[in-house]
Amino acid sequence: MKADSKGMRALRAFAIQVSLARIASVSAKNDEDRQLLAFRIGKLTPRFLPIYACAYNANPLAVRGAERDPCFYYDSAMVEYSTGLFDLAMVALPVEDAKNLINSVTGSVVNPINIIEVLDSLLAIGKDAIKYGRVVGALYRDTVELEVQLWLSTPEIDFRSPPYRVTRDDVARLEEIYLRRNDDFPAWLAEIELLRGRGLEPVPHPKFFMELSKLMSYVCGLITKEPDALKQCVTALPLPEPNVVFHALRRSGNAMRLAPGQRIVGPSRPIQVEQEKKQQVDTASADLIRPFWRANRAAVEKWLTDNGIAASVTKFLQEPGQENNRQRMIQELGIQPGQTSTSPPATTSPAPASSADLIRLFWRANRAAVEKWLTDNGIAASVTKFLQEPGQENNRQRMIQELGIQPGQTSTSPPATTSPAPASSADLIRSFWRANDTNRAKVQKWLNDKGITSSVTNFLLQPTEEDNRQKMIKELDIK
């Protein structure tokens, strides 16, 4: 699997770590060797976490303003990880294959091991082994099939500009081959080579990291049953989503809690682990809802059911991730301090509808129009998730504007008296940028000249860039 981007290099490396563990789990090793292997895995996975976070531009350095800066130290972090990966391979591989790895890798005590050399050498060993039906061949075959799935999942999450964007049409032939379910290995490789020959590259979806980490946890149980070794083996597993790694690494420096009984401990100091059942939450909204719920259980439970929230009321009030939904409940049920009745005070004016409320009402009558807008704008989230995520607020405002959604409107036809809303700065630039390659180059050059490192998409979405968007419109004479 060729790997150019940080995400691809990270996924490729972790996939090989998992494959090495799987190979070792079925090899003829004594209990002592298996326990050693489990400890090696447990020491290696925490080294992968900064690489994993950096692969998704979640810089784990605790520097204000640099949270989304690319990790300039990514390659040096990879060197540290590759050394551990090499050590794991020496324990996991059969003796003959381990010798071949030593002969093919030029790293030494003096010269750090090159991660590309390690990965390429391991894949070469696997590719050679597949000819003879040896178990090490799984190292290569599994990696290739993973890349096939990467290509097929890329179109729904690829927001790069043409000609680099991978579309559903680009991977249609590969999908057709893969869906035959006859494991046509040569055909997979040939089609992938054609895609790469056109300058395309897949985008690694975070779900693949999480699938691999679940598999790693399972394999640890096959390697050893000794309690201490098994506990060490599953350190840092399963992997959480990248933003969780990012926040945990920044908060602790080098230690984090992922699940009950599972802990990542770094080389410096221990930290106090958060207890999942006692996470700090903003209790203001929960405190408002709780007395209202005690007097109006049916109203609260109906609201949860209508909004597709399966959690119990108690859990709903405790979970930090439900804060936006709690705020919506307070707004939609008109809950006020001390209120224990579903009828709001006579003097209370209804709260203005939020962007999500406006769209939700419109969507229930015009599902096709809303879903088409999401598709046209490259937003892969479901409508429900789109309405819940705080990070989608700018897109919700754009949808309201572009579809002409108004309070109480349930038709795609706007009222006759409604005039089109004036285009926002982001809309003006977006239309200009999409028009042709010349305009794309102008926009990109302007960003580069101004020292703005974010992508065009992020630049158009960020509220803090409004002044710069106005400058761009003026300086590029965008109409």
C-alpha cells in the first residue's frame, strides 16, 4: 500500500502492527515468549497515539492557537514508533522472516530505522510468503484488502478540490470487482494501480483505525491469558476517535483513560484519571430540566422519543455530549427556572427558533430537498447529526438562506413576498472559486500571499475569517 499523506502512513503502520500480532498469535511460541510479545504490544500502542492525532491535524502539543496546526514533528514521532514496530516484528515473525527483515532494513544504533523501509520490507516479506501459502502472507494480503475498502469509503468523506477528489465514478470499477466477493487479488491490485496512476489517493476514514484497534484487542486475548500480560497488551485499546485522542493528550501531556480498566501511561508522571461516571458537565441545563421533569415526566419522555434519543432521562441529564439537546429541550418545552408545569407563564414570549428548529420543521415536509442540499454541498452526515452538531452552524445558516426556509415554513416554495437573501461573503467567494481553475488558483494564491494556511473550505466556514473574506472580495474584485 503506497502511503503519502500522514493519515495513510499512520493507517498503514498501525495495520501492520495488528497483522504482526495476528501472525504471532497463531505461531508456535511458548508462554514466556507470548507474554513478552503482549508487553511489547502494550508499550508500542501508546507511541502511536500522537501519530494518530497528528494524522487528523489534531496537534497534541498544549500550545494555544496551534491546536489545528500540522505536526511538523510527525516524521520524528514516526521514527520512534518504527523502532518499536521493528522490535515487535523481531519477536512476532518466524525466525527465517526475522532474518530477512534484518538484512533488508539498513537502520542501526547509529542510523535511526526508517519507517518507510520497515513497512516496505515487511510488506515485501509478506508478498513473497503469499506465493508459498505461508501465514506471513496475511501481512500483505490484509493490507491490500484494507486499501480496497479505503478507496471505496473515500468518496463520501473526500472534500478535496478536483482533480484530487476521489468520486464515486472513480472507484466504480474497483467496487464492482470487490462486490463479486471472489477475492480477485490481482484485479484489486491492477485497479488500485490505475487509480494511483491518475494521481488519486484515498482518504483514511477514522473508522478503520477503530476497527483495527478492536481487532488488536481481540488478538491480545489469543496471544496470552496471563492477566498482567493481557492487561498490558490492551493498553490504549480500543482507539477512540481522533479528536478524543487530541484532547486527552493535551490535557494530560502523556496519559489518558480510554475505558474502564484501560489506561495509557507515558514516560514522565502519572496523572489522576477521570472517572467516566463523574465527568464534569455544565449542570445548569440539567438543573433546569430536572424539577420540571419530576412534575412532567410524560412531556420530557415524549420529547426524547420524538427526537430519537434512546437514553434514559437520568442519563440524558448526565452526559456532556447531550448539552445541545438539553438546551433544545429547554427552548422547545419553554422550561424556566422553578417551572414545574408544561404551560409557560402568560408573560413569556416564545423563544426564537434556532437554525436546527427551522430546518427540522422544513425537513419533515421536504426531506428530498434537504438531503439533496447536503449531498450537493459534500456533507456526509445524516440530517439528524447535521442538525445536532455545533460545528455545522454555519452550514445550517447557509441552508436556511439557500433554501429560503422561514419560521413555520413547510413547503419548498418561499412566500411570494420573500426576496432572495443577499449572498454572504462565503457564498460570493465559493461561487467565484468553483467557476473555473483560474479562479481557484487566484483564491489559493491570495490565501498563500496572506499567510493563511487553512484550506479554502475551512476559510469559508470559519466566522473569525470574515474580515479576511471581505478583503479577498475587494482585492480580487469578486462580484
